[in-house]
Amino acid sequence: MLSVLLIDLIAIAAAVMIYILTGEEKLGEGSFLTHLSAIQLFAVAAISFRIFRVRNEGVARPFTFRNPRIVWGLIAAGFLFLVADELFKIHESADTLIHSVFHLRESGWTDRIDDLLILCYAMVGIGVIAAYREEFVFMKKGLPFFICGFVALFIMIGLDVITNRDDLIRSFVDRDRVEAVQTCLSFAEEGMKVLSGGFFVIAFFAALRTARRAG
């Protein structure tokens, strides 16, 4: 499964090379990195749903919150939502809606509401994991990759906050270097997003193998 990370690194390198050779940024909505990220998120959802089925074989009422094994189904649903968010930019639309509903004047801080929403996604995920932590014994072999996935995710969120506008970058970079620095950080942000998905694919696949053996 380490080949997943190799594919990610090749895709990131390809995006960088395309930019160097053509000046085109293959980032954001519609780019192949976006689709690769969505594919990985969908893979995690599918693997997690498979774990849900393996863990609930023979369970009379699997769809109850008192059943700790339901966590795998919740994770599957959560990652399916992230696929939709990745492809259709749900959090960005929510940002626009919040500005409209509350009549907010767009500023450097309010323009980063969408970044806060991504952080909320991550915190909800951590909350679900904490609530059903007894089930994560099956994540033991994949735990290093699971942790790396969250580290990459939080780095991505931080970079997203910085690159949302150039105001923060201008505060510590010379004016003539702002655009170059913002471009580099944008590539790093997309790279972290893709690698985060790759780490999660490996971690959940390891959990599936452990669950199958336990079953």
C-alpha cells in the first residue's frame, strides 16, 4: 500500500513540473490533484464501510449509537461528505452563504471562514474517534499512517489560512516575492492534502486487514 504515497508524490511532482514548464497552476477545482484527492477520500469511505460490515457480521442491530462498531459507518459517511466537499466546494459555498446571511463585510479574517469550517471537519472527526476509541484497537498497525494523515491535514489547514489571501504573506515577505511565496505555499497546501488522503488510505486498509483477521 506504500505505492499509494508513491503515486501521490508523482502527481505532486507532475503538478510542479507543469507549472515550471508552462506557468499553469494545476491546483484547485477541476485539477487532477483535486480528483486524486477525491478518489482517495472515496477509497477511505469504501474501506471504512467494509470494516463496518466485517465488524457487524451477526450483530442484530448495527445501526445504533450504543454499538461502538457503528463508528466505521460514521467514518464512511463522513468521508463521503468530504468527497462531495472536495468536488463541489461545499465549505466555500457555506462561506459565501454566511457572509450573505449575516451581512458580513469581506475582510482578511471573514474571508477565512471556509478554512475554519475545514478545521471544524477535522475536530468533528477527532471527536467521533474519541467517543468510540475502543474500536480503534484495529488501527494499531496503521496508527503511524493515521497520525501522519492528521499531521498533514493540519499543516494543510494552516497553509490554506496563509494562502487564502496575500495579506499574511506580505507581513513577513518582501513585496516582490509575495506572489512566488504564495505559489510555493499553495503547492505545499495541495501536496499536504493529497498526502493526507494517501496516509488515511493506508491506515484504514491496515485496519481492514486487522478486522478481517479478528473476525
